[in-house]
Amino acid sequence: MSIHLEDLCNDYHENKIVPLIGAGLSMPFNIPNWGNLIREITAKYAVGDSSFVKLAVEKDLEKYDYWQAIDILKRYTTVQEEDIQEYIATTIQSKNKRIDDDLLHNYLDLKEMNFNLFLTTNYESILHKYLDCELDPILLRDINFNTQNLFDQKRVCQLHGTISNSGTIVISKESYQQLYSDKKYENILKLVTGTRKILFMGFSFDDQFIRTLIKEHKDFFSTKHYIILADPSSEKIRELREEFGLLTISYSTKEFTHAEGIRAILEKMKGKTSSVIGKDKDTALPISKIVVGAGIEDLQKDVANNLFYKKLKIEQIDDSLIELSSAFYVASEEYIRELKRAAIPLNIIDMMLRKVFIKYKERYADTYKEYGNSEEFLKIVHSSLKNLDYGRLKQLLKDNLADEDEIRGLIHLLAEDEKLEVWWGGNRC
């Protein structure tokens, strides 16, 4: 556990923390990172006899020298700043996954935190969508109101532009210097960093923008600030403290994903009794919340186009039994979604699904193979799952064991996965 975690928690409860969100938190949504964006732009514009450009760009990317890579592109190809900005905006829009709560990410965790102001260097608006802010996102440079009100309502401020207005995207060294030479912008940023402590999230700290920002504007960051990092070396922790004045909050990815590690830290900040995963401590599971599950309104969800539903219809199973199975499916779908939100590790969820799948295979062998009746087979599977023995999962899931509706619906959730071959007879869709 980081020695600075207690300080971070205290600062959070004293309303002193402003999160600064980087590209790492948007990666689950298929948002490309800087290196891949520049590689794609290079492939598009470095054509013909420009192989030396690709080689030079790649060497700069290996050193995380994004500005130099962009400078080479602008110098030796026909690409202009405007072309790069438009390409970035178009590419992010095309690659961005739809908002899907089944993705393992931290934006819903941030929604539950007691933050009003969120800063981000990201160009897309996923953070704003998940926070469900009443105020639209705004570029920090466009703030034209009393800055004393900046912390009063929940809002997202984008530091380096937005894909909704590609010309605002800060990409090159020239555009960066132009932005930070603006006195109005500088004064607003000074206000934030001078009255609050920044919590960097979603950065590897190879990000050239942030390194340059802190190095060249140390007066902005004269107080202590924090950064959350995965598996940092002692040398990296020392460098961040000595050169950038940042206190590192670490988590381990040996047992958990990045999202789970960050979630555990956020839970700790809120005052939950969870353990933040550190290399120098025994691994502990992030604390879970009690999941509520699906309600009456959730059961109105239309699932007729889902694969599990089609698998039931193709066997001409009675409509009332299909309707019941659909209710089980919706209950289990919401249950799994809430388990993920509650920081239950994916390997535990996978163990539970494995037990359900094996029970299905047992009933297939001793019921369907012998009697060949799809409807009776379905009833027997439901009955078997209702009384499923969770074994040691009871200890791991604690208060979040599935109820009888949710556990029976899990087999229909598995039927959505074409690779698992969960069928109710010999017919195929």
C-alpha cells in the first residue's frame, strides 16, 4: 500500500482533490493512444519514397517523443496541422465503442466520487457522458465566467481540445506553446492547481504534454499532487517525486486489471475498507458493494433479438417458459453488470459461470441425451441451477451471491456466447 494513500484520502475528504484524466481511462472504449494515432497518420501520408520518414517516426515513438514525430511528418510529407487534427477527430469518432456498462472501466466509479471539477487531456466526451453532468463539457480556454464558481457544479473541462471542434485539438509543440502562452488559460490553470491538489489518473507519465506542463510550469504545481500508477519501479517513484513533485499511489496488475486496481483506490478514498493492491503487501481483493439487481422495469426489456431467445424459439419451447427464461436472463444480466461495478474480480465471476456451464453439461448428458425433450431439458436445468452449490465461492462473493432467478438466468447469459455451444436441442439458428 502506498505510504501516500492516507494523505490522498484526507485531502479528498477535505475537498482538496481535482482529478486530471488521461487517455488510459478511455482505452476500454477503443480510443487509440498517441503512438497508434501517429503511426496511422504516418502510414497515410508517408508514401512513395518516404520510407525513411516511417523509420524516423517509429524511433521517436519508441522514445515517446511525439512532438518530434509530428514535426518530422510535417517537415517531410504534405501533411499539415489541420490534416492531423481532422484525422484525430475522425479516427476517434469511428473507433469509439458504444457506451456499454459491461465494459470494465472507471468512469462509473468516478461518477460516485465527491468531485465537482474534472480535468481531462482527452479529446472525446466519454467521461462527460458517464458523469451525467447537467453542464456541457467546456474547453478550459473558453471559460468566461467567475472562476470562483468553477468548483460549484459538476463539470468536465478539456485541456487540449475536443473532437467536436477539430481545430481546437492540441497536437504539436507549436499548438501546445500557443495554448500555454495564453495568459487567461494560464491564470485559470494556476487557480485550479493553486487551490486544489491534482490527482493524475490514466497516465503512464511518458505523456509528453504532462511532463512538459509540470517541468515548464512548476509554479503551477508548487504544492504536492498525486499520480496513480500501475507497478511503478522505485526509480520511477523517486523520479516523479524529485523532478515533478508528484506523490505516487501504486497498484499491482499481477492479480487484477487496471480498472480493478484504480477502483480499489477510489473505494479507499471514499472510506471503504478495501485494500489497495501494492507490490510490497499481500494481495487483497477490492471491497465489494451490495448489489441490488434487476427491478420490475428492467423486466420490460425487449430481448426477442437476443441469441439465447432465438435458441429457445427454434426448439418450439412453450411461450410462457420462454417468457420466464427471458426474465431470468434480464435478472442475471443486471446481476453480472452490478458485480463488475462493485469491483468483484473477473476471475471470480468466471468461476461462477463455469459452475453453471458444467451443471448444464451434466443435465445435457443425463436428461436431453436420454429423453430428447427440449422443454423438459430446460426445466431440469433451471431446477438444478436453482439449488446450485456455490462451494467456496460463497466466501469470495460474501453478500453478493446470486438469487435463484439470477442463477437460473446465467445459463441463458452463457447461451449468448456462440463459442460455448449452449443449445436446447439439435436445431441450430
